[in-house]
Amino acid sequence: MKLLNGILKWILNLALALSAGLLVIIFLSSKSELSAYLLRLIQLAAVGFTSGLVARALFRRIPPVIIIIFSMLSSLLAVLAIDHFYTTAYQFQFLENDFSLRTPTFSDGSQFLLMTLVSLLPLLALRRKSKTSAKPQKAPKPKKQHKSFSQIVQPILAKVDPSKWRFWKKPKTRVVKHAPVKATNSAKPVLSLARPNASITTSQPVTIRKNASAKPAPKKLKLPSKFFRGNQADVKLMGEEEHVCPYCLEEVAKGDSRGVKVCPECGTWHHQDCWNLTGSCGVAHRNEL
């Protein structure tokens, strides 16, 4: 399957290269200012460039050397096919019309070299970048840190410090540690609390003395919280309450000169004259529903 796919791609490359050469002949052969030599050069350049570009686009996973060989072969076959039907003075001479081979001339070699060089342009321009293995970066060498004068002098002064001399220090008292006596599980200790200073005797040679001078800490008297804790849910607001008339949005105070009217439904304070204008409470409640 891969071989068949490669053959089809090469045939497509040959067809496109042949089409490029034929388009040059169709559109430029009718112009009188172009000589036959210049027309031949344009034809070779068009065939070589098209062959190299298509080969680079179709054969991506093939090594570059094989792509160059396919491009050169496609360009040569396309030009030979054009020369077989469109004869000129500058066509290839190593292959005659009866498909007999002759010795290649200098003109044949120069034309083939020109096609090859032109076909290499798209191959080199569109080449893939090689994935270079990432080189391990070397760790930078640690720089030598220059010590300051204080860093050099401080260790010397610490050694000469008189507070660290031995004759200034008090002699340490030795503490003799006795090895703990392990009690066996066979005999349990029997405690006798007849007297406060009495020793506790056991079946083992271990004596435990109770210090009578140590007094137990007095217990704190806990009072029942339900008698001394107030009701935290009760909140009392202290201060005077201000009232604002919902109609004129001015403050309403006791003994106002404009008169005071309290709504019997919601308890909102109004000016008497504001109440007389509307005849009802200025707050929307069930009176207006």
C-alpha cells in the first residue's frame, strides 16, 4: 500500500512539472521579443522549480537525498516529453525520436544542471529543522565569596572571650542516677494510708513516701450558670425614636405645630395636614390593596 501511494505521488509530481513546462510554451512562445534560447531557459527553470516544490510537499518523511533524485527524474522526464512533441534547436540530443540513445553533449549537461539547481531551491528553503538533542547545561561554578573584615575578626574574638574561660564558671554538681527497679506482675503493691507520713510497703523492696507538706489545690466554686446568666436573646434599645412623614419626608415630633397623625394599622407617624391631603396612610399596606 505504501509503495502504491509513493508511485501515485511521483506520477502527480511528473504531471505537475510537465504542466509547468507546457504553460510556459503556451503563454510565452507567441512573444517575438523572447528568443528561443531565453524561452528554453524559462522552460527549464519552471519545470525544475515545480518538480522540487511538489516533491518537497508530497514526500515529507523520505530522506532529502531520495527527494532530490525523484525531483531530478521528474524534471528530466517532463522535459523529454515536451521535446518529443515540441522540437526546438536547444532540446536534449542524447535521446532521439526513435528512443535511441546518443552520447550527451555539453548542452545537455548544462541544461540538466540548470534544472537540478533550480529544483534544489524549494527543497532547501522548505527543509525541516533537525531535532537536536538538548545538551545538558552545566551547573555554574560557585563564585568565591570574599569574607568581610568583621566575618574574619568575629571567630577570633569569640575564642578570646573571657566569659568562656573555665575559672569564671561554677563547678557542676554531679547527679547520680539510680537504675529504676522493675516490679514483677506476680505481686501487687499493697498501700497502707493509716498515717500521713507512713511509708507504703509492698512485697518488692521499693518504698514510696507521700509528701505531707504538699497541699492539694483548692477547688474552684462553680456556680450554676442558669441562675446568673441573663437571657442573651433579649435586646433592649435605648434612646429616642425618630419619625419621618412618608408624604413630605420631614421629621415628625411630639407636639408638632402641623399636628401629628398616627396610622392605626401600621403605626407610622404623619403630619396632620399631610394626612388630610391623602386621607390615608402614606405607606402601602392592606388599606390600599
